[in-house]
Amino acid sequence: MKRKPFYAILYVQVLAAIAAGVLLGHFAPQAATALKPLGDLFIKLVRMIIGPVIFCTVVTGIAGMQDMKKVGRVGGKALLYFEAASTLALAIGLLAAHVLTPGKGFDVDPATLDAHAVSGYAMQAAQGDGIAGFIAHVIPETFLGALVQGDILPVLLIAMLFGTALALMGEPAAPVTRLVETLSKAFFRIVGMITSLAPIGAFGAMAFTIGRYGIVSLLPMLKLIGAFYLTAFLFVAIVLGIVARLCGFSLWRFLAYIRDELLIVLGTSTSEAALPQLMDKLERLGCPRGVVGLVVPTGYSFNLDGTNIYMTLAVLFLAQATNTHLSFAQEVTLLLVTMLTSKGSTGVTGAGFITLAASLSVVPTVPVSAMVLILGIDRFMSECRALTNIVGNGVATIVVSAWEGELDRGKLAAALGASDAQVSVDSGSPSAGRSGVGPAP
């Protein structure tokens, strides 16, 4: 097979587009700001296809399982992993805020802040309907309405119901299952077409971000930005690195494997832009379709490690910046409430800021008006949130696949390198060489 020239490789094109966007945004901000539609249109194209991709992947995955106990078991394991990882991320955000004290020395008087700039976010947060509203949102008005609206969780619900129905019907449902499989291949071909436009989308989104907010706007908040990026990096490198090693693969090899998706997320500031591609790559990595279909879409609402770190770190930053003392009980309350408010926050830019406003409402000693301090840098923070989220969901899918004993170790070794994803050998197991949770000896 003829090797592609380096300039035709997607991640090289995206890297070049990001660099060009930064330069244009810095030297010609007005022209760069006008390019915002390029990034917006690319994200719209991706969101257009997310619903059908999730529907087909989940339906064919569950229909192929033919064991409803297994579906429930996979979902239960995924949620257990999500809760453990999310809670740890929230706690690490709190710890990082205490150790790094990014807000120390600001000495901001809340009375001098103009809350008008963040009133819209606070209003959206206040309009939330709590757990009941969240559950009601998951159930669409109509079956087709979920696909039309494009929200991930309603699509996941109808896909699980449809796939379960096909599995229970058995052989008579085989023609429908084959039809959905064929549609799935067509939709993933469309994903490939859209992905080829990623450099254009990344260029437009990055040019707008730098042109609109400017690199200079980062300087006063470098301590917070540095604290967040450092904390997120350590979480990925240490926590997810250990999880990956226990599961028998190298995190760094995995990051190299999904580098195209990471660069798309970096350029667009939303992890949704790479969701279909991530699902496809995880299947090719050796994760069964049913597990990928259940874990990845669910993770976009329940396994947001980057958002969780940001939530607790940002609240304590605002408290430190306004010299607001939080008692131990208030911090524990914050930790418990953010476990709920972070759920359902997707990878879309701005969702994390709304969730932050909702979290501040439970610690009213920290004024919501203080959010104006970080409004200007939220776009830059959202990139780190999205990158951490997508890595966390990728690792979660591999872990749950291995936990189920269905991770294809042969494919994993071929994709990541045999030295870092050795095939586990267990002569007493009929699935030797294909599954296993622990690292290779």
C-alpha cells in the first residue's frame, strides 16, 4: 500500500490549520472573527450525523448481543466506572485549587463586578428542573423526534429500545438488523467525508477564538489556565495512565492512535466534533460494537472528567479571588452537588460555564457575579475540558470492554503496538488471547 505524503495526513492538515488560525487571529483579528461560520458549519455537519450513527451502532450492537442481561451488565459497569472516575476528578479539582491557589492575590471586591455579562448563564442554570427535568429530557416527545433534535441521550434511549426489541424477536428481525447494519456503513462513509473538512473547521474556529478574545486576554489569568491545564494533564497521565496500564495497554499509544480526533477537538473546542470518529476507531481497536454504542454516548453525559476538574477548581478560584472563605462542610456540599450538576453537561462550548453557574448556586457565599472574571478565558478552558473528556471516554470504553472479557487483544496489539498491548495468555480460558482485564505479564 502506497504511503500517504505527509501533507495529506489529516492530523498534519489540522495542525497546520490550527497554527494558521492562531496567526490570522493574532495579526488580523477582524478578518479572523468573520471566519466563525467555518467552525460553526463544520460542527453542525458533525451534529447532523451523530444521531443516526449512535442509533445504528447501538441497535446493531444490542441486537447482536441477544442477551438482555448482558446489556444491563454492560450499562451497570459503565455507570459504576463513570461515577468513580467523575468523583475522583471532582476531588482532584478541589485538591489542585488548595495546592496551587490560582486565585490568591486577586483581592477582587464582588461589589465592583458587573454581573450583567454572566446573567444569561445564571438564568439558564436557574431554569434547570433538577433530576426530574433531566429524566424527562431523556424521553423524547416522539420516536423520530429524538433523531430530529439530535440530543444524545434521547437517541440512545430509543436505540436501546429498538435494539432490545430486535434481539427479543430473534430470527424474524434479521432482515431489519441487516438493513440497519448497511445504513450504519453508509453513515460512517458520510462521517469520513465530513472529517476531511476538519482542517477548514479547525482553522475557522481557532481564528475566531484568537481574533475575538485575543492571546493578550490570557495574560491576567495565566495562573488559573496553567493550574487547570496542569491538573487535567496530571489526571490523564497518572490516573488514566494507571487505569490503562491495569487494563493492559499504553495510554500514550492510545493517544497517538486517536491523535486526529484530539486535534479536531483542539481546533473546535467541542468533543462532539469527534464523537462518530472515536466510536469507529474504538471498534477497530477491538472494542465490541455493543459496548462502544452504550459506553461512548452515555459517557458524553456521565463521564466528563475535564468538566468535573474545571467545576471544583473554578469555584475555589472564584472564592480565593474574592477572598471568600469556604468551610469544609461547604466544600463537601460543593463536591456532592457537582456530582449531579455535571451530569448531562455535553462537550459543547459554553455548557461547562452554565453548569458552573448552577454549582455556584449551592455555595451562595461565592457571588455568581464573580464568574465575569473567567468569562473571557472560558473558550480557552473549554478546549482542555473537551480534550480530557474525549480521552476519558475512550479509556472508559476499553476498560468496560476488557471488564466484560470481550476486548479483542489481537486488534488492540495490532493498533497500539504489541509491546504495549500484549495478548494475555490463559490456557484455562476459552477466550485466551482475546480478553482479560489485567496487564500482560
